[in-house]
Amino acid sequence: MKRTHHCNELRKADAGSPANIVGWIDSVRDHGGILFIDLRDREGKTQLVLDPENSELTKIFGELKPESVIQASGEVHERDGDTVNVNLPTGEVEIHVVDLLIHNQSKTPPFPMDDEADRVGEELRLAYRYLDLRRPKNLETLKLRHKASKAIRDYFDANGFLDVETPMLFKSTPEGAREFLAPSRLNPGKFYALPQSPQQYKQMLMVAGVERYYQMARCFRDEDLRADRQPEFTQVDVEMSFIDREDMYGLIEGLLKKVWQETLGTEIETPFLRMPFEDAMNRFGSDKPDLRFGLEIKDFSDTFRESDFKVFSGTIASGGSVKAFNAKGLADLTQGELKHLEETAKSLGAKGLAFIKSENGEWKSPILKFLSQSEQNKLREDLSVEDGDIIFFAAGDWESSCNILGRVRLESATLLEKRGKIERSPTDWKFLWVIEFPLMSHDEEQGRYVATHHPFTSPVPEDIELLDSEPKKVRGQHYDIVLNGVELGGGSIRIHQPDLQKKVFEEILAIPADVVKSRFGYMLEAFTFGAPPHGGIALGLDRLVAILVGRDSIRDVIAFPKTQKGQDLMTDSPSVATDKQLRDLHIRSVLPESD
RNA sequence: GGGGGUGUAGCUCAAUUGGUUAGAGCGCUGGCCUGUCACGCCAGAGGUCGCGGGUUCGAGUCCCGUCACUCCCGCCA
């Protein structure tokens, strides 16, 4: 009673031969006498024909419910010309069923199993994730994800990389993301932490002489969720010895080329564009710019340095910047849309969102009366303002004026796209490397420098001397790979000199010496036993696959994702632990006061 | 921690200014139908309007609170 074919296998040439297939009932069409079933498995559909002459079969007609699992055997018949279904690869044949076994009868599913279900609330689909995944569209996503990981594994294997597993029970290192803790039964009062990434282990593998390492690494971060952030996710983790940045760019460009070939059959162009962090911020207001459209930001600090408009000149006098971009063709935006853009700007710390509309041959703006003719001319020229355009401004410190206009630029793109004035095709692949990030940034809250990426990133050689004098100006040998406004991954050349690493920890990041010793002591020691120069990168596999299949949320490409509150609605986790479990682990729950 | 959105039948949605018995499509149940393929036709069942409170002669609709899901800010070395 073994199946002989899957549901997308039989063709005209099979006519006359016996077949035995299994699958889920996709639909039943009962004509009173003759009855048709579309049987579905993960490969496709095949039509079964149940003839009323077979009285054994007629008895169970009433039990053939959609989504039931059945097995059917019979003979493959070629269909008559006018009954061929051109929409199915198996549409030229059907199986005339002799025997039919119901393996498992299905209740009526809580939501439709066709493409209609894309509109069904995610809450319900997550509670019945096994049904949602059963839909062909979602099985295709799992298949594509598999193809992507296989391409990745094949690529690294072919390039001499070793797949090495690293511990999930790691040590708590409070720098960085909040961690999930795992209590240790054998060590009362002590805890492991689940890794935010295998960063330190992979560097130790380099010291160990592995030379080329990769891993599909599960990572855990106990931070708030987003469409592109889950508390556990998968990272394509890579580390190599004896390389420089150029080697890494080439390696990853080759990897992505192969992934695109193997999953979509698409050729992407390499090498990728490279853009320094500062340019990305200045031109696009983002460290992960979407290059599928223009609307570039320009700096007008020089233009407004002496301006009568005090909001601008005052900002510049106190060291800030005035920036603007032309949202080309958006002068017809509605009051509501303008208000929304203002809210966006304000949510990023702007006091408001200054704008100038160019409509019917004249400029209209609440701030126009403050701007001199030469200032207006400069804007018109530098931003190529034409009728129907609208200029948006931001004034503030360099970083926040970039960020504000970066967001307004993205929102404007959405509005322009609705009007058909620009296009952001999900298959217009605009890759780039963002490079030369600052090694550290000043944390206002903590009043000290923190590593922009992580504290193991090596400074670019010519900036090392600035470490003591102007740490802010030191650029790191860090690189991010960006695609269509999404940060796919990032990495760096690491520090492999114990003295430099110690200096970064203690002097620049101002981590107390005893903390450095307890947390990173083993690492500093490891670097004294022959540490090779090395570097690496990590790519978010979930984001990569989401982009490949054109989904906005990584939940769509994870088999069992969690909701925004970190719950799995299917298994109803997390859940309370028993008193015995807690006792064994030497811990106690202290619930927040509810009043 | 903060801001926005959503919540009405199993599913997707509608319900005028607060006003009679809350509707439609799909699905489901029953019946008819021997070439359909999202089969068709006929009939029927199905509602804690997320939950709690308030205003009102009267609340799906207005107000307050709360829960869930979601988008974003903070956060994510």
C-alpha cells in the first residue's frame, strides 16, 4: 500500500498504468452520480474520479471532507479533449479510483485553505499554524528557504569552510542586547545566557586555527519585536582568518549571487556599490539606504548660515545642520498626508516639518517670507525644483536632521508610489556595502562611548592614532550589506592584538578593568597565544528569505514565529512553571504588583 | 515605557445622525444533479457586536477602562 506517485507527477504518458497516491482533499465536486476530488500534496494536485458504478465507493461519498488525508488507487486515464484542465500540470490525466482509504478525516478548518486565507487575521493563522503552513503558497516559502540555506551551505563547503556548532548555553555578557537567561540546576544561583550571536566563540575558532568557519546559527535577543525582529532568529555566521575587507566583499558577493541563482534563477550584478556611512546618511538619511528611487537629501547649512530665518541660522550657529530634499511631484499631498509626515518628523525629535510647495508657478510656504531671494534661488537650483514639487527641511544636529529627512524621504516615496510617480519593485535588487562606520558613538544616557557595532571591531589602520585624541572620528573596519533599504547583515575585521583590544575595552569604552577581566579575560589571553588576523560577517537568514519571497515580515518565512508579545499562539508558550521545576532550579517567580 | 491602527456569524466584510427583528459573500448542514475542476441549483442553521463599566428612553455606533493582534518610536553591543 505504498504510494507510487506524488500529486504533481502523472502525465499523459502514464495513461493506462496503475497509480496509488496519497494527499489532502483540496476540493470535492459531487455531481450526484460521478464525483471528482482534487487531491493535493506538497508537490501539486491530481484529479481523482469516483464512478458511481463502484458501489463500495459510493458508500463513503458523504465522508469525503476537504483537508482529509486519503489514499487512492486506480488506473491513470487520459482525459477527453474538452475535459482537460489547462491550469494544472496534471490536467491531461486523472485517476479512475478503484480503492479509497480515508487515513484521517478532517474537521472543517477554521479558515479557508486557498489564497483567500492571506486576508485572514494573523492571530488565527498562528494559532493554527500547521494549517496555515499547509497552504501551497506557504509550503513554497519553506521550500525556498530550504533552497537558500542549501545554496549557502554548498557555497561555503565549496570554499573550504567548516560548519562548526557553538554552544547555546553561553555566558551572560550584559553589553548589548538583553539576554534570555537559563538557570543552572547544578550551579545554584548561576545562569547561562542564550547567545545573542556566536561572536566570541567564532573568534576563538579562529585562534584555534579553523581558518574558515560558518554556521547557520540560532540567536536570541530579548528585545521588543518588530516585523523584521523575532526573539529567536537565524544568522548565517561567518569568520575567516588572514583576510581583509576586500576578501569579505568578494566572498559575500559570490554567496548572494549563488543564492539568487539557486532560489530565483536571477543573475545579480557584482561587485556591489560601496558607500561610506557618512555619504549614506548625508544623501539618504539612513545607514541602510533604499537606492531604488532618488529624492536625495542635500545640505544647505552654508546657504542658511547668515539667514534671517533664525530657526535655520540659529541651528547652524550652534553646530547643527540644515538639510532638505525635493519630494518630486508631491505638492498635491493632502492635509492628512502632510500631517502624517509632520508626526513622523516629530516622533524623531523634530520641532516641526518645514516645507515649500511649488504650485501653479509660485512657491507657497509658511516660512517663505523669512527666506531671501538668493536663498530661494539656491534651493531651486540645487534641488531642481519644478512646478508640482515640495521641499522638506530639517534643522538640528547632523545625525537627527539626517534621520528625520531619511524617514520623511521613505514616507514620501510611499505617497509617490501610490500616485504612480515612482516605483519600488521588490525585484529591483539594489545591493550596496555601507562602509567606514564610526567605531564608537557617544551614548548621551551613559555619558560614555559605546561600540557602534561591537567592541571587537578593528579600527581602520590610518585612524588608530586618533583613538586617544578624537575617538569619535575613528572609523571601524566594519561593513554592512544592504538591499533595498534592509540591512541584510554586517561584520568587520576584528582586533587580534591583545593590547589594542584591552585599550578599547578599558580606555575607550571605559569598562572597568575587573569587569573586562571577568567577561573577556579568556579572550585577551587567547590573543596572546598566536591569534591570526581575522574578520567575519553575519547575515540575517530570515530577512534574506523574506526579501527573496517579497514579504514584509520575517514571520512569514519562519515556520513557527512569535507574536509581538513573544508568544507562540499554537503551543501557548511561554507558560508558568511548576513549583517543583522552580525549586529544582533554585529560583522563584516574583510577579509584578497588579493594582 | 510611549504613539497610531484593528477587533461584528467559522472566514472576509457591511450596518446612514444613537432608533424596529444586526446583513452580504464564502464556508457549514440538508436536498437535487453522471464530466466537473473555486461545479451548479434549491432550502436551512449559525451572533456574548473582544471584555468590563458609563452616558441615554434607546448603544455595534458616544465616553472611560481593559485585553488581544498589528505598525512605529525607545530598545536591538
